[in-house]
Amino acid sequence: MPKLKERPKPVITPELCKGCGRCIDACPKHCFTMGEMINPLSGLIPAKVDLNACNGCGLCFDACPEPYALERWIEDALAVELEMAEVKPAAENAPPVIPTTRKPLPTAQPLILKGTYASAVGALLAGCRHFFGYPITPSTEGAELMAKLLPDLDGVFVQAVSEVATVNMIYGCGGAGRPAMTFTSSPGFSLMLEGISYMIGAEVPGVFVNIMRGGPGLGNIAPEQSDIKLACRGLGHGNTHAIALAPSSPQEMLDLTMLAFELSFKYRNPVVVLGDGYLGQITGKVNLPETMVAPGIPRWAVYGDAQHRDNLICSIMLSEEALEAHNTYLNRKYRAMIEHEQRAETYYCDDADVLLIAANTPARMAKGAVESLRRQGVRAGLFRPITLWPFPIDLLTPLLEDVQEIVVVEASNGQLEDELRLALSKAHVIDLPLIENVRHFGGILPQQDEIVEKVLNYRVWAS
Amino acid sequence: MSVYYEKFTRHARGEGIKGATTHYCPGCGHGLAHNYLAETIEALDIQDRTVLISPVGCSVFMYYYMDVGNTQAAHGRAPAVAIGHKVANPDAVVICYQGDGDLASIGLAEIIQTAQLGLPITVIFVNNGTYAMTGGQLAPTTPMGMATATSPDGRDRLMGEPLKVAEMIAQMDGPIYVERVALFDNKQRNRAKKAIRKAIRLQTEKRGFAFVEVLSECPTHLRMSSDEAQEWIKEKMLPIFPLGVKKDLVVEPWFDMDLPNFDPQALVDQLGTAEEELPRFSDHFPAHIDTDDISVKMAGAGGDGAQTAAMLLTRAAINESFDATHIPSYGPQSRGGTSYADVHIARTEVLSPAAPDPHILIAFNSPSLMKFAPAVRPGGIVIYDSSVITEVPELDSNVQCFGVPMTEIARSLGNIMVKNIVALGALQSVTELFPPGTFLTAIRSALSEKCALIPLNEAAFEKGRQFLEALTH
Ligand code: SF4
């Protein structure tokens, strides 16, 4: 026990004391009493202390809930070399960015992979070593491959208690600056939306591969494009958007999953990869890229070290002005995505007067239909959005001049068509061609023959 | 205390006294729990490594005060967020701070999983028996009989009994240390400090998950002075929530996680890519079947090997540098019943990967033959297992139909599992899609890790071919 004069004694800073009186109970020597005067700064009545009887027991310090209301006063301060651990200030300057690098990949023969596997391999190539997920058909095989491969790459696979937990694990891991991902399917994606809103608000990157299945409710596990509206319009509460990528082959499952990580960190925003159940299962040839990514730790991350100590991951903006400013900033980000990230494939579009619009596997059926229609002398083309959000409207409008008919081919109740119509409307396309559709929404995919038939029937009717 | 920011600039921009005071009500127990946490972080010299997760509840703004890495979590999800942080950086000291609504109601699944997982993470659970931030509603830990905003006549049986979280956590296998403490007198406060110190020390020593439940006063919603609130905890809470150590295991440090490996060679090795191209045997697309795109359906009962045969055919075609796809039937059908696979082989690109009207059908059982044979397109080929199929449906006169006793041939080779390889042999012979070498190479490379099975499979392929040859020549 230090000598009396060396023990700290309490001094009240009146404006910081809320007058709760816990110190009055705590002090065995009854040094504290309740004050009588309202402090003008706090509007509260602070306690008073008389140190005559104080023996420096320090119990009051443990009883005061306020960090700065009780000063520690040491009568003989000079005699005491306070053995307080020197607390380092957080690194003054901005933390050095541990840079993300690309490393050349040894040359290798193409792989033959199913869609979900190709996506998992894309994630590994993008530097993702952290996977969180909950098993749900038809996305599980991607997760299973990650579970198999990650341990040997010193990565981490965590099977979460639910999709709700999954997205929050991604929030933590992505907030720490690491590329993290999940595989899920429609009902699971629904559960993740709340967390995705938090990620967008707090600007946390992360990749969600959603192998969509039939809905609503439990629906079935057959392929649908049931979540286009969720990915494009419904990412949880508030002002949210995220880039939504729509691959249509195992190769694109790999390429676009890699791209998803890049965009996710570029914009500090989640990215959604939407595949249909068919695409998850389909096996095909997949070429590996020439380089892979070794991700660094970004400047803004809450990584848990000295350089990143000042950082905060948080979506709270208490004041109305601050929140509006934040949303305005998010809107700028969304605009940048709309400006720079629209992607689409065009197939025989230049002279088309019938334009098929389709994404994912239905786009393959539509491509087959284009071939078949061209053989029959119909000038058909395919416009395949690769980004569903932002909808690639800037790439579409220049093609529309000669188009008399658009046929939206989709395995959903018109969710892609809604995106198309909204984009056309926002782009002020007034002179619309006829918009027809071929839709299925129970797990059956639109087939090449019915697309061809739809177009030919219209021709007959129109002439 | 220096683990607090010198000035709370996040608290109303640090203006006026807000820059040096918390947002908590006078006498609130949160401030004490914060102080003990801050002292511990300082004493253990872990300020730089600490990641503190603020919950939703009155302590939602904890990140205003603690000069450490801060993440604010959605309601109840802090333990899941903590897992994310801990595995992202195993050296981080991850502390979850949660209230009773957050942890014991909406976040039950997350705390249970995180506790049971047992990673070295520390959870401080502040139990004040009420939803304080939203205005004093019934909490999972509200004592029986107590009136709240949502139990105006007092908690009764229909609202269930209060949840004893520390006991619940302690009976799980994951956690190593669980204690319940209180703040109502000097002795309890001293214990609370020690418990928090220990729970975090165990994490820094990489020993495991630790949980401290703190019975804390909310004078505001009790409508009491802070000394009355202290009394209330003693009288009303202690009988339900007895204090003390609920679990304390001595565990050797075990948590040891490497940083992620980004070595390209390691990744390529994991993917099992081949360095060398496989030999090729074919110099042209099998246009005698169709000009640009050929579809094959293989169907049978689960276990007949339709998917494997389809995969081998796909690989064979890709090795010959054509595009090919394989899509299995999946879903409830694939659990018993018919299992079928659609394969497309295209000169340049497979468009529609489905095969509703295939060029070629291989049927391993009768239901598959009945179902799919009528859809085979005119000029197409049907090969079926005549060991098990006795009746053949009426087919287009343009469709050629071949019965091959696949099961019998496979059995004569000692393993009926290879009947799908017999089928591939027959397919090669009758269609000449690719030369035999193409198929055999695909089979050998698929079996590269089970070399002992290669001769059996080669023999099965050859027998299938010979049978068909005898039939057709
Ligand atoms: S409402 Fe209760 S728990 Fe919340 S700050 Fe006030 S006293 Fe503390």
C-alpha cells in the first residue's frame, strides 16, 4: 500500500458530475455529500467532496460511472513515479495501407467445373480466405468446396447458425478489411437483407453469391430468377444499392465472382452475384486467369492493430443533417457505379429488329433462339445484361433505333422486365418498341423453341 | 483513464461538457462496466489490439468513448460480428458488449453459437432487467411481477420466466469462464472488476470464450435514486440471478490461427489443375451426328452412374477442345427415383444446355427409357440396358435402338458399378462421337487418384464396344 500522501484522492469536476450519488454510498469515510446547487453547464446537481477524512482508499473511483467526473489528485505527486502503463496514442498519421497486389498464376490447363465450384474458385483467386454460410439448396456445393479448400490455404470456413448470423460475420470480417463471402439461395438471401443494409450504411465490402430458386416462401429448389427485385430494389431498409452481377456460364461464375470482390472493395459496398439454380449445377470448361489477388488491409479497416485503432465501422448518423449528408455521399457512390459499371453482352444486336433481353441461363436459351431465328431469316439479336443493377441502359439505348419488338425472356414473374422498364423510363426513352415476354416462374426455364415461337407468332400477327 | 478518448468528439461533436461526459443517465451501471473495461485494457496493454463491438441498446454509443478499434453491430448480432473480427485477425482482442434485450432476446442464436464455438472472445453482458433505450419495456430478464411499459400489470406466467443467461452459457461446452457479478456495493464492484479483467486476460492468453454477466442498475426506468436502485438489484434480482462463478475451466492456450496464405502455387495445387494438356485423338467435330451441337441424355436410377458417365463424356469433349456442358437433374427427383443428366457438345459454344429432345439417349432402367425415348429426335439413337429392360416403347422409325446387357457385362467383370462405362463403350462404337482414345483418356484422368480401378474400367469400356460391334457388323 503506498503512503497516504501518495494515494490518489478524488476531486470532483462539477460540470461532469451527474450527481447520481454512488460515491456517497461507496465511501466508508463519508467524504461525499449531495450538493445543493444546480450546475449551470450540466443542469444537474453535482456531489460535493470534503477530503478531511479521506484515506485514499480509492473505492469512490470504482463507484463513479463517469470517466472524467472524479479527478485523481495526489498530494505528493512528484514523489510518485506513477506506474501507469504509458498508453500510446493511435498512430498520428494515416495508417500505411498494406497494398493489394496481383501475383502471376502458374500456367495451368482449364478446369472442368460446375457453376458453384467455379464461383468458389473465383473467390479464392480474388483473395477471399474467409467464408461464412448456412447450407441451403441449391447453393451448398460452393460452400462445400470452400470448406474443403480453405483450411489448406490457412483460410477460415464458419458454418453460421443462420443466414442472419452469416451476414453479420461478413460484416465483422469485411469491417476488419478482409474479403469475405457467402453462398446462399433465395430464402437465405431474404434473411441477409437486413445485414446488407447495415453493410451498405457502414460501407463494408463483402460478396453474396445467390443461386436463386423458386419462390415465394419455401417454393421449390428448381431454378428461378426470383431475387432480381431484391438485389436491384430491395437490399434491406433505407437508401441502399449494390452492384448485382448475372453470370451465364461456369466461366463467368468464376470471372464475375472475382470481379465482385474487386468492385466490393473499390466502392466499399457489398456486391451480389445472382445465378440461377441451373447455372449453379451446370458443368463446363473454365479457364483460369493469369493472375490472382493477394489482398492487403485497407486504410479504413477495424483490423485490430495500432495502425487501425482510430477507425470505426458504424451505420449510425444521429443528426438529421449528418445522415442526409451520408446518404448524399452514398448517392454519389451509386451514381459512380451507374456511370462506370454497366456491363452487357450483345449478340447480333447491330441490325436487329427483334431484341431478346435475358440474363443468366435464360440468356443461353435466348442465344439459341437468336441462332434459330436468324436461320429463318428473322433479324433477331440478344442483349444480355451482365450487371442487373446498374441496368446497362447506356449500352441498350443506342441499339434501339430499328428495334420493333423486345422480348424479355426470364425465369421470373417479370422482375427483369421491371428493371428494363424502369431504366428506359429514367433514360427518357419515350418511343418504346413493343415489349413482349416469355416467362416461367416455378422452376421451369424458358426454352429455345417457345422463344422462337413467340417471335414468329408476333411476326405473323404483325404482318 | 486513458483508454477513453481524451475528448469524446463523437458525442455531439465533443462540444461543451458532452466532450467529457457519457450519454448515460446519472447512476447508470453501464458507466462502471465501461470503466472496468477501460482499466483492464490499459492494464493488459492491449489498447491497440482491441476491437470493441457496440450493441444496440443504451450502450449503442460505446464507440464514442473507448479509444480502440470500434465496430457498431446490428441488434443482437454482436457475437456474430465478433466471430468475423476474430477470424479476420486472430491477434485482435475482440470484446462484445451487450445488454439483455440485445443478447438474451433478439440475439439468442448468435450468442449461443459464439459461446459454443469457444473462440477466445469476451462477452460482457449487462443485465438491468429492462429494455432501457426503447423506454422500459419487458426484457427477457425482467423479474416476475415487475410492471414495465409492456407488462403494465406486472410480468406474469404468460410472459414466461426470466432467463438465467449465465447459467445457460455455463452449461455449454464451448465457454471456459462464466461469472455473474453486480455493482451495488464496493465488494461487488471489486469482484466485477476482477471478473472483467480475467475474462479478457483469458482471451489474450488464447485460452477460450469468457462471459461476464453484470447485474446493473437502471435508475431511470426503475424510477429510483441510484442507492434505491442498488437495493433493488440486491432484493429483486439476486434471488433470480445468483452471483458467482458459474464455470471456470483451466485450459491450456490453444487458439493458434495462421494468417491467410496467398501463395499462387499453393492455390493451384489445391485446385488440382493439370500442367500438361491431355493427348487428343479427334481432328474434327462429329458433324455426322449434327453440324454444330449434339445433345445426349443419360438417365437411370440414382446409383446407376448416369451422372458419372455424363461427366466423363463432357470431359472427353472438352479435352478435344470443343465446348461441352453437363447439367444434372437435381432436386427431390435426385433423391431416389430417376436421375438424369443432359450433356451438350458444341463446335464453338453450347447455347441451351438442356436436352429436351436429345440426339442420343442412354437409359439404365425402364422408367427412364419409357419417359425419355419418345423425345429422342428423328435420326437419333437409343442405347439401353437390356439386362434390366425387357420392354421397349414404340419409337419413331427413324430412331435406332440398341439393347446392351450393361449390368450383365459389368457383373461378368466383377463389379456392376462399371455398367455406365460399358454404356460409354457402346456409345463410342455406335456413334463414333470421338475415337476410343478420347474416352479412355477421360476415364484414366478421372481415376488418376484411384489407379487400381483403371484396368477394370478400361475392360468395361472395351466390352461395351465389342458387344455393339458384334451387333452391328
Ligand atoms: S436508461 Fe437506464 S440503462 Fe439506459 S442509460 Fe439510463 S440508466 Fe442507464
